[in-house]
Amino acid sequence: MQASKPILLALLALSSLASAAQAPATTKANHAAAPVLAATPPMGWNSWNFFARNVNDQDIRNAADQMVATGMKDAGYIYVNIDDTWEGDRDADGVLHTNSKFPDMKALADYVHSRGLKIGIYSGPGSKTCAGFAASLDHEVQDAQLYASWGIDYLKYDLCSFRRDQMAAKAPNDKAEQMRMMVSAYEKMGKALKDTGRPIVFSLCQYGWDSPWEWAPALGGNLWRTTGDVQANWGSIYNIINQQAGLAKYAGPGHWNDPDMLEVGNGKLTLAENRSHFSLWAMLAAPLLAGNDLPNMKPEVKAILTNADVIAIDQDRLGRQGTHVYSDGEVDVWARHLSGGAMAIAVLNAGSDRVATHPFHLSLARLDLHGPQKGKDLWTGKDVTLTENMPIELDSHDTLLVRIASPK
Ligand code: GLA
């Protein structure tokens, strides 16, 4: 017997429902929410720490080339970020143009993309950037649209002149009002970026003012600076590390505490200091934005920046930032919980060399660990077993970084 038309239609509808139910995940994903932007802390390179004001188009192209040639890209460094000093003047329509150092931003973005990388740019909510170039005040939507039209993937938005020309000028005696003005300026750019429809990582650079970890995620911030500017010396780096304790609960996939960009390979940092800097940034689930001279990177610096085991700690998909567990004199012990029940432990010696006469004794009990723990020393690559009160010799400013796969 042939089915009547209405029955046929009903059968067809049923069978399409059934095939939809069996459709592969890829088909369903079309309707799923967009992937989380900055699901792990952003990794890349930024021009400021090495070039400061002297960066130009060719430097950015060279950086992109070097990211590929050195293996940085393969290690996970994806963003090539232009910091301050690319900006020119606005035309009669308010459209911002680049200055002569950056003749064609769209072409530069295309070049960076052609290397399989992403590109970042810089502005701020005030009338001027920190280096005195045009910033986005009253042009937020226009600028966000411009970035999107160039193919920009990341914006670092730096408070700078907004403090003076807006906050201090408009609410000179009302600090709370100044902070509200600051938050709403960041909100404005967060919305403008979102409205472009392009996924653009939003990096707040306002030096940790007014506890941005409490309000930045809600306005679309993917990362926010927690402190003032990092410098390429141990004092600056260790000072910043100490200011991160207690912030772990605010970090997670899509939104990260930013203790500022990396100085690994810059200034007079020793190898031990470079290792400690990189180890602690990984423990802190910090964005890893290298800031060194890529074409002249020394092999030992490259070995630190591309250590896959250390990067894996930073990029752990759980996104749980490490915590400071205890200090004993000038030795600090940090721990981080990782996916799969694993754990990372960092023992940082901020004091003088600890040698065989009076080594550091690691307390596993204070880490809530019981009995010998099998792990891997991520800087030597060798297996280690940690035991209660074991003596540890550690050079000044160096860090022992151990991953324990199955902590007990
Ligand atoms: C501020 C920021 C730095 C850098 C400069 C550029 O100081 O904190 O990271 O972007 O401005 O002028």
C-alpha cells in the first residue's frame, strides 16, 4: 500500500530529524557557540620590550619570519603584536592613518597572516598613547572597525593619557568617579570590538588599577595587567612575582591575569633569572609574549622560550593559575594543579646560592603531598623523585620546576 501524502511528509520529517540526531559533531558545531577566545593564555611576541619607539613595518615582518624560522611558532607563539608608535593622524572623517614607519597596515597584516600567525595592535582610551601618538578617545567604534578591516586579531589598550585628560581633568577630587570613568572607557572599547564580529583578543593595560580582575572579564577583557611595567632586571621581575599571590581565583579560560610581557633574553638577566622568569610566568598561567631581539636570539634563550614542557604548564587546558604555597627565608614554593590530576611545583631561590653546606629542604607535607613523588625536572629533562625534606641545592635566582604526573 502506498503512503498518503501527509503520511509521506510526516515520514520525511521524522527521517530528517533522525539523521540530524546522528549528524557528525562537525555539522552540529555549526550551531554551537563560538570557541572561547584566549582559551589558554595568549602566546606571541610584542615589539615594545626590545624596540620601544623604534619599531617599523620591516621589524614586524622580520619578527614574523623569525617566529617561523626559530620554531617559536611551532612552540605555540602565534601573535605578533605591534606596540605603541605606529599611529599617524586622523583625516577629516576621523579615520586614523598610520605614520610613515607603517606604510600599509593591511598589507602588513596580510603578510603576518601568510606566515600562519596572527597580528596585534595597540591603542588607548585617551587622546594620546603613552608615547604621545593618537589614541582612540571619541573614536572607539571607528577604530575598532578599522582594526577589523585590516584583519587585526589582538588589541592592547593602554590607559595612559586618559588618566590626565579625562580622569584627573573631569573628576579631580573624586578618585572613585575616576575609576568609574576608566571602567566605562574599557567597556566602550570592549563593546566596539565585539560589534565588529571579528574575534579580537582584548588586552587591558591599566597597570592593575582598581583591581581589574574583578571587572575586566565582564566587559570582554581577555587579559589585564596586574602591575606596573616590567623591566629587564631581576628586581622588577621578582617584585612582580610577589604581587601575583592571591590572584589565582580570577584567572581561567578566556580571561587571564597579565603580569606583563616577557623580558627573557633582554637586559642583563642571567640564564638562571631567565629560567625563573619563564617558570613563574608558566606557573601563573600568564600570557607568554616574548619581547626579545628575535633575529639575534641566543641558542640558550631560545631553549628557554621554546621549552615544550614548561609551555605545557602555562597552556594547561584547565587554566588554573598556580598559587604561592609557602616561603622559607628567601626560597618560595609555588604549586599549580594541572589537567589529568597532575601538578607542577616551582621552588624559586631569590636569595644567595644554596649549596651542600646548607641546602634548602623541601616540605612535601606543606604541599599536601605524602611519600615519595615521581616527577620530571622540566629544566634538565630528567626524572626526579621528590621526598619529604629532601635537600635541594639551587643557585641564586634559579628555579627548580617539577611536574608530577600522579601526585599522592
Ligand atoms: C606603557 C605600557 C607598556 C608599553 C608603553 C608604550 O608604559 O605599560 O607596556 O605599551 O606604554 O608606550
